[in-house]
Amino acid sequence: PDGLRIDLGSDNGTVDFSAKHATFQGDVEISTTTGYVLETALLNTSLDSVNANSPGKIAGDSPFGQLFAGNMTIRSEIDNGTVHILFNDGVKLVYTPKQTER
């Protein structure tokens, strides 16, 4: 949807094709074409829809600055709909204003 791309990588992972589920474990990196580069220890994903959940801490960079949260969910309410990244449980954003050239 909308040309968004989410790349996932980790030290280890498992895929259960019958359950349409994948688990990424150990230094999980999540990067998006919208400018997010996030790290966590565990990410559970669906193989047949836009649905992912990290039950543990998240840290990384966003288009607005450094971002920290207790957990995160990535989802789309409908097929081919807008993708939402939801941060919960003690969210902290260290805002970094863009520098203008003079």
C-alpha cells in the first residue's frame, strides 16, 4: 500500500507456513521506506497480512529523531489499506529538528 516497504532482518528466525506466521529473534532490525530504523529482540509477523508485533522494547531512529517504546505493533486495518506503526508502554521521542541551510 502506498509504496511502503518494510524490511526485516534478525540473527535467527522461524517460519510456520501452515500457521502463516514468522518469528524473528535476536537483534531484529526493522527498516521502512518512510525513514524508520528500529531494533528489538523479538518480532512476530503474519505471512498473509500486514500484522507484526514486538512484545519487548523498541529503540531506533524515526524521521523525527530517536524513538524508544516498551512494545510496538505494525498493522493495516484492511487489505491494501494504510499501514500504521503503533508504539506503546512508555514511548519516548527525542526530537531532532531538521537543520535549514543558510
